[in-house]
Amino acid sequence: MTDPKRQTLTERRAEELRMNIALTARDLFVAEGHTAVTVERICEIVGINPRTFHRHFPVKEDVLMPLLRRSERVILQGLEDAPDDADPVEVLTAALTTELNRRQVPEYDHQIMTLIVNTPQYRLRFVEWCEGLSEAVTRFLARYYELDADPFLRELPALLVIQTMRHALIRWVRSGGSDDFGDIERWDARGLRLALSGLTRLPR
């Protein structure tokens, strides 16, 4: 992945605080079984005041975004590190499930994903985050496939990839979740092969 601009100490501390707030909110949501936990309660545990919270998160529903951005960095790194002779479907499947497999806490992840999927404000942010991956996925696909010059058609395969990922996660949530993430990987792999089957591979 392209190295980001070097952070200042202030920026790094702010990012660490946002992640601490996000992790605290996530843990409270799972412990309570709902997302109605108040900002004040989150702040009490983190040791900040509500004004500080809202400086980093204008509305409470933004509080899980640092976790999604962390997942995004993992996904993009997996795509950028892929060799040119790799199977793009295998690379995508691995990248989309790397963080889940790294954490290896399916029951906990199932609980938080259930809350995200079933709470409209959080689901909307999840959908928006997913769609934000399209540019990077398009760049990745362009390394392996002939993509159309028309911007609409060029971006469409990436959107199908993202929809496949989202559909697999939501299906996993609604099916009750498995003891591991094998179902997600299997659905991703099968769905991605179907979604990309109409594209022509570039010669190697």
C-alpha cells in the first residue's frame, strides 16, 4: 500500500483516541445487545467528556467508522500485495476475510455484525463504507481483466464484488452464523467467480 503522509504526534494520538472510543462503543453494544448505549456512558468508560466525543464523531452513529477504516486498510493491503500471476478471485476472497480470520472470534463478530445489519443508521454507514471501496477494487481488477473504457461499465464489476461481500456477510448474520468464517469465504469465492465470469482475463 502507498505509504500515507507521516502523522504528527497530535494526529496519531487523535487516531488512537478515536479507535479507543470505537472499541469501547463496540464492546458496550455487544454487552448490552443493542446500540442505544448513550454517548455519556461511552465517555465515562473512555475518560473523556461528550464535547471531546463529538469533536471526533459529530453523531454517535459514526462511532464504529474507525473499525471499518481499519478493515479497509487490511483489505487494500491484501489487494496491493497480490502478485500479477495470482488468481484474482482467491486474492479478493482472502483480502475480504483476512481481518475476520485474524481475529478468530466468530461469535463476537456475529453479534456486532447483527447489530450493524439490523440497526438502520449503522447499516447505512456500513453500506456507504462498502461502496467506498469501489475505486480501489476497480484498480485491482484492472490488473487482471480487460475493463471497459466507459466509466459506468468500468466500475460495475467492482460494485458487484462489493455487493457479493456485503451479501455474504448479511447472509452469515441472518443464517445464525457458523462456528468459523468458512461460510463467508465459500460464499465470497462462489459469488465472485460468478460476478466476474463475464470479464476477459488479460494475457500473462
